[in-house]
Amino acid sequence: MKSRTLKGSWIAIAALFVAFPAFAAPEGVHAQQAQEEVEIPEFSDEMLEVLTQAHLEIEEIRDQLHEDMAEWHDNTRRQEVRAEADERLAAVLEEHGITEEEYELFIYAISIDAERREAYERVREEIDGDER
């Protein structure tokens, strides 16, 4: 069962990159990677919890966006739905007191660093357990 949860998390992270490409990696990261390794800051336990909670809320927004986009075929309405989701995403980041850059670095870090990914998964499991 745990492997399904982990697999689901990776699918969610990959979908996040597709749905919101701005979250895939900081804009300068790709260009900088061609020249050197990107230094990703360490996240304190408290910050890891805040970022993970924000990520869970962003996953919910993304899932709702996918449902809404499937419902609407009119491009104008789809753009409105996307704009509404973008506003909700910005509100989540603001509510948690994190910047888009911090969030992007977090997503990037858990996608490339196994140790950070494992720490994220532990915090996620704790949060999921608390919400049940």
C-alpha cells in the first residue's frame, strides 16, 4: 500500500510539472544547470512541513483544475478557469508565507534528491495521518 502512495505522489508531482510548468524548476535553474549545479538550500523541519502542506493544497487545486478543464471546451472559459486556479495557487503560497521561488526550489529538490524526497514523504504521511 505504501508503494501505491509513493507512486501516486510521484504521479502528482509529475502532473504538477505538466499543469503548472512554472513549478517545474526555477526559471534560471535550467540555464544555470548547463553551466553548474544548482545549490538548493536546506529546509528546516518546520519549513518542510509548511511546504508539504502547501503542496498538498496545490495538488487539490490542480486536481480540481483538471476536472474543470475537462468540463469546459470553450477556450474563453478554460482561460478563466486557469486564471482562477492561478489565483488560488498564489493565495495558498501567501497563506503559508512562502514565495513561488521557495516552492519551486522545494519541488525541484524533492524531484532530484532522494534524501529530501524521503523527508517529504515522511512529512506527507504524517499530515495525511493527522487529517484522517
